[in-house]
Amino acid sequence: MKVLDYVLAAMIYFVFLIVIGLVLLVVGADLLVKGAARLALSFGVSSLVVGLTVVAFGTSAPEMSVSVMSAYNGQSEMAVGNIVGSNIFNVLFILGLAAMIAPLVISKQLVRLDVPVMIGASGLLYLICRDGVISRVDGMILFACGVAYTCWLIQMSRKASNQLPPRESEEKPGKKKGGNWMNLLLIAVGLVLLVLGSKYLVQGAIAIAKQFGISEAIIGLTIVAAGTSLPEVATSLMATIKGERDIAVGNVVGSNTFNIFSVAGLSACVAPSGLTVAQPILFFDIPFMVVVAVVCLPLFVTGLRLERWNGALFLFYYIAYTVYLILAAQQHDGLSTFSTMMFRFVAPLTAVMILVPLLLEWEKYRGRNGTES
């Protein structure tokens, strides 16, 4: 009886951690979005740039802490798996769920610059990992790319801000100063709550998973990756509900770029012998992450919107990816059948659903050019 009482008490405590974590995530996301949106307005900076920098970097703090600590302790698979799994989760689950709530309007800057940068970062990570390790030199290169990208974003944002008319870019000094301090306080408090919330929720989820005998591999590839991305979930969904859809999309794209450049880069720098990349991650998860990033571009280009059906497709693929991980970890007999169905039927159908709108958009572009000429 005492053992059962102890197990029950432990389960109640872990569930309590999860509930507290969820509450902190919701409150933190609300404060972060509110502060970031007001700060962008007060400085004449677009909410997209704020989403790509301040919000994206802040919500990636859990990935940074988990991956860097794992790398420092020699747990390379956890560090790399967290980065790759978080990027897949960010696009497929977060953007999918956000688009299901409300169609997401995509900024032209995302299509022209930030999504290609995310695709380039994903491809660069794959090329670096092909020898099975992310060395310290590789980490320095990635981190330098992250610094350069951030500086470029800030510089472009300042140029855009300086081009605004005085009545739009200037406010009363006293009001602006006080308001900015309050906005910075909201952002800081929101980030702290997001980090604490994700920490408690991940701790509770991992503990419950272990109680039910779920393997460490599955925990690392799914719960840790998804758990450290919960700040992005809460922030993007709250931004979508509040109508700040530039922050919602920019947060995901910026977080993915930050995860590869800064998180992977810094993790490789602090790891004793660099980051060792496991064969399954190298041959399946990283290429899948690259494909997910590439698919964003044609979907975003067609109409500059992510429709509800696109969101449903993203969610479907994340569920399928998770099922594949579970079947592969258990070496289940149904893995071969599942893989065959995905590659022979679902993948071609998805390609058609993506390429047809893209071809129609191309025909419209050719028609407009023909009319103008």
C-alpha cells in the first residue's frame, strides 16, 4: 500500500507540474505578444521583425538551455535530436495548428528572405552533419551566421523605420519612454514565465512517460523536442488569436533559423568533442527537416496565405512523423507497411496538392506579364 501511495502521490505531483507549466505558458505568451507588438509600434519596427528576432530568440531559450547542457554533458544525441525535432515540430505542428485556427497571411519579406534563409540553414546543417559530427569549427561557423543574420535584420528594420513619416515614427518623448520600459518589462516577464512553464511541463511529462515505461529514445525525440517548443506554441497561437499573425509566422521561421545557427552552433562549441550525429537522425530526421523547410516556400508563395487545409496537412504529417518514430523505436512489424503507404500514396498526393496551386500561381504571373507587355 505504501508503494502504491507513493506512486499515486508522485503522479499527482507530475500532473500538477504539467498544469502549472501550461498556465505559465499561456500567461507568459500573452505578456510576450502584447509587449512585443507594442514595442514594435513605438519604434516603427514591423511586428514581423520583432517576431523574427526578440520573440523567436526568447521562445527558443528552452532549446538553447537543453541542447547546450546536453552537449556539455556529452549527450550529443539529445542535443541534436532536440534541435531537429523542435524545427520539425515548429513548422508542422505550430503553423499547422495556427492555420487551423485562422488562415495565416504571409509577409512578402518572409517569402523573399527569411524562409530562404531557413531553408539555407537547414541545408547547411545537413551538409555539415554528413561526416557524422558537428565539430567546434562547424559550430563557430553556424554561430557566426546567426550573428550576421540577426545584425542584418536589425539594420534593415532601422532603415525601414527611418523612412516612415515623422507622424508615424515619432511619439511624445515622455510617453514613448515610459511605454517602452513597460513593454520591455512585459517581454522580460513573459519570457521568464515561458521558460519556467516549459521546464515544469517537460519535467512532468518525462516523469509520467517513465512511469508508463516509454523508452528514453522516444522521450528525447518527441516529448523533449515538443516540450522545449511549447513557448513557440503558446506564443504563435496567442499571436494568431490576437491578430498579430506576422509575429505568429515570424516566430516559427525565426526560431528555426535561431535553433540551427545559434543553438546548434553554441552546442557544438561547448561539447567536449563536438556533436556526434546518430545515423538515424542523419539519414532520416535531418533530411525530413530540410524537406519540411523547403515545402514552406511554395505554400507561402501561392497567395501569400497558409490556408486551413494547409494547416491540416501539416498536422497530419507531424502525426505521421511521430507514428513513424514510435514504430521505428519499437522495431514494429507494421513499420514497413506504414512507410510504404506514406511514400507510395500520401507523399505523391501531397506533392500534387502543393504543385497544382504553384503552377496556377505561375500561370497568373505569366498572364499579368503578358497583359502588361
